[in-house]
Amino acid sequence: MPGTVITFYSYKGGVGRSFALANIAVLLARWGHRVLCVDWDLEAPGLHHYFEHQLDTTDARGVVDLVDDFRAGRTQPADYAIRLSGADPVALIPAGRDHVEKVQRIDWGGLYDDGFGEYLERCREQWTSDYDFVLLDSRTGVSDIAGICTAHLPDRLVALFTANQQSVGGAVDIARRANVARDKLPFDRPALTVLPVLSRFDTREEYDRSEDWRRTCVAQTKDLFANWLDMSVPVELMSRHLTLPYVSYWSFGEQLSVLAEPSPGPDQISFALETIAAVIAHDFDRTDLLAENRDAYVAEVRTRYREFRHDLLISTPRPLADFALKLVRSLDDLGIRAKRSLSGERSLLDRSEDDARHLCLLVDTEIKRWQSAQLEQFVRRSIGQDRRVIPVLTGNTPATVLPGYVGNLRDLRLGPLVDVLEVARYLANELNGRADEDGPELRQVLSEVAEAQLRPLMWELVGELLGDMFLAVSAANRSWLHELVGDLAVVLKRDNSYQEGQVPAPPEAVTLINQLMQRSLE
């Protein structure tokens, strides 16, 4: 599938366009995408300054050299992309050598008359073949270069503006002009999808005035949302998600805030940059999820392609700390990368989604306050993803301690006959999508039944299930046995809510339990 070309444009300067592009490029690369940045602001290029720590040279060929190649009769564009180093690598095509002198001599209209448009199409095809996202840094204002970047090349347009009439009006006008120009192109181009971004917006001072200007900006840009925003989402709400706050610290120099703020809070600029990058990564889709749960929306693209350092995070209270440590070692022997979590510190909660794909919740008697916070955050950030919560409860822990949104999950009980290795095997099978072997799960449930106090009517139902389980074991019918074990676990969980009229297991049930336990050990 070819990549997507996205132009970052602003009608006026000073809106933080290059800053936004560079940081969003790093985020997309961090999330597993192949990203190319192209500096088309040929009269005042500066994109390379954001990546100076990753550049081996500042005198590299680039966009103006592609123009020289076309003039020299080369039909196939050269690959001038510089592969940058770093943990979140992107590629960069700079403005090029001697760009100031060269750009002043370029007659863009004459170039198009000579077939430069077809040449640019070949450049575009090469870029979208090699990269998932191609981010163009466009010149401001209305110009030939801006037209190339807003009409000819892009699939999407990120229009940045500040809260003044010149900036927002110019951004809306250039989006209209771009669509008119695209209709006249000899190339197949659909209507341009535009992402309006209110930038450098300060709500900390003069709050009432800022809200007045926000309403003004929403009123003028609302039509730009029409062809991509979910109908259930108010434009005003989406505009707030697409607002880059003014933070004076980042106005000095060329800096990558997302490197300094890997887990940003809502008051940090990288939080807003993550939101915009997620809209791009979602291909402007699923905005209803963004409106409902911003963290889940971002987490979905953050984890879609990446590899987790661990398969399982084991959240454990301190009384089970030694058990959890042994469990980590047993899981490691089974090829499962696990990590033990003993603390509810905020820093650990912020990292939990990056540390492990799944969460195992060890609960002893009651769920600890910090475990509840960790569980809530994990669930909130895992909506729509293949990430699981697996409860493991001690024998004296009532199932009702689990919050309602995970209380219906099948849990494992730590009984006297269930050792660390069996828990590790159970977790490994759960993560690998395999049905459990009958032995460990069967013995765990039988152990619970032997110690249970149930109403006489429920013991009749349990007796029927135990009889069927004996038949299933005798017939080696594991699928039936697995279903019966699940049914029995449900019966035990439901009857825990009754406080009166409960009695121990009758003799006939004890006999069946002992027979089944012996068969499972054979």
C-alpha cells in the first residue's frame, strides 16, 4: 500500500509549523512507521536544524538538486534522502546545496511547461513506495512553491494558524484554492482532506479573550472538517484536540519536545502533538473514539506496530512479591517476557503501557488502591487493542473485589494444589491463545469446589457437572471438559453472593472430586 503525502502549511510565519512537523515525524517513526521529511520552504529552509544532532553533514543535496537533475535531462529522480540516526529514525530531504542562489533562478511555470509535473509525480511515487508518511514543509503565503505543496503533491493538508484574522483566514483560503487547483491537474487527485490546527494558543492569560477567539477560529474553519470528522463529534470539541498550546520554553531554538517529554501530561505541548500525530496515523479516521477517549485513541496507534519490552506486567501486592518473582522466572523459562510491578508510583503507571502488552493482576483478599489505578489506566488505554487483563486471585479473595469492567473475566485461583509452574503454564497458554491443558485448570477448580460452601440446590447442579466432567475425562474430550470447567467456575462465582443457607460439599461430591483429582494427575 503506498504511503501518504502530508503537507504542513501556514499562511503566515511564526506559527511553529516546522516545529510541529519535526516532532510529529519523530512520533510517527517511534510508532513504527517509515517517515520522510522534505524541506520545501526553499527560500527560508530550516527543517534540518531540528535534526542537527542526527546529521553527519549540513551540505547535502536536496530539493533544488532534484530541479537541477530535471533540467539536466535526468528522467528518474535521484534518492537524496538522508537516513538519520537515533532511537526514532526519520529520513530527510533538505532544501539542497546553494539553495538560495538556485531558487531565485527557478521559473516554476516554465518548468511545468517542460514536463516538471510528470517528473514530480515520479518523485512522489518513489517516496510513497519507500515510506509510509511523507511530510512536506511548505513555504508560507501564496506562491508557486506553496501551490506545489498544497495542490500537486499532498494527499492531506495540515493547516496551522494562530488566533488572528490574517492567519486563520489565509489558511482557510489556501485550502479552498488548493482544491480548485487540484481539479485542474492532469493527475488523479481527490478532494483535499484538511486538518486545521490552532497553534501557539495561550489560554493561561486572558482566558475570556482566548475563548472568544477559539469560537472565531471554529466558525471560520468548520467547513474544513466536513469530509472527515465523524458526524457525532462536535467541531468545537475536535478543535480543542487539535490545538497546540503556547509554551514559552519551546519557543527558543529548534528543539524536539517529544524527546524530552516521552510520557507527556495534558499540560505539555507533546501531549497535543501526540493527538495530532495519532489523527494522521489513524488516517483521519475513528474520530468518535478520539472524542470519547483521547488516551485510548493515541494508545492504539502507539502500540499497533511496536514491539513491547515485555509480554506481561505482573501487578502484585507485597505479600505475594516472592510468588510473583518466582512466576516471572517460570514464565521466562516458557518463553514469556514478564516483569513484576510492586509499586503504584505515577512514573510506573505512565510507563506501564510501554513496558508490557498484557497485565496480570495478582490479588490477595482485596485489590490494592494503586492496583486499581493501574488497572483502570491499562484498560482505558487498551480499548480496541489486542491487550488483555488476566486476574489471578488467592483462595480467600472474593471475586466481587474486582471492578465491574473486569469482574466478568475468567480468573485463576491460587489454591493449595496450584503451584507457581502451573500458574505460569496457565498464563502462557492464555497469552498464546491456546486452550489450557486439562490438568492445571481442572485441579484448580476442583480445589475450589472442595473448599466451597454452597446452597443445597447448587450442590445438585455441581454434582451433575462433576459427573459430566468425569465422563469427559474418561473420553479424553478436552473441549467438553474445558467448557464444563468454565461452567463450574461460573457456578462458584455466582453463589459467592449468598450469605445464608450454604453448606460444605456432600459426600458424593467429595468422592467425585477425589476421583477427578486423581485422574488429572495420571
